[in-house]
Amino acid sequence: MKNTKTVGLPEEKPTLYDRIKETLAVASQLVIASPVKLPPKVVVVARYLALALGVLEAVESGLRKEGGADEDE
């Protein structure tokens, strides 16, 4: 009998914060890419939301990299 289990890191359960962030990102992308004529204010808010989520992701990524460098020293 062959072992069919994959080897790797255990899956982390996403936190509520991660789920909200992902949902907002998907919602803003859907509004921006929507072929339906939406009010301009809705599209502008979706663009700013997408921009803010991108900046937040970049800051979090930078903090993770800095945190990893401190642990090695």
C-alpha cells in the first residue's frame, strides 16, 4: 500500500482579519472590473480600497521580512 500523503507545512487556519482583508480585495476587484455601469463614486471607492489593501499588504510583507531577519541574528 502506497503512502499518498503530501509532505509540507501544516495548513494555517486564516484569521478573521485575513478573511476580511481577502473579501474586501475580491469585492473591490469585482466592482472595478464590472461590465455593468455603476455610479462613479462606487468605482472610486473600490479603487481607493484596492490601493489601501495593496499598501497594507506591502507593509505587512516588510514587517514579516524584518521580523525574520531579527530572529536569525
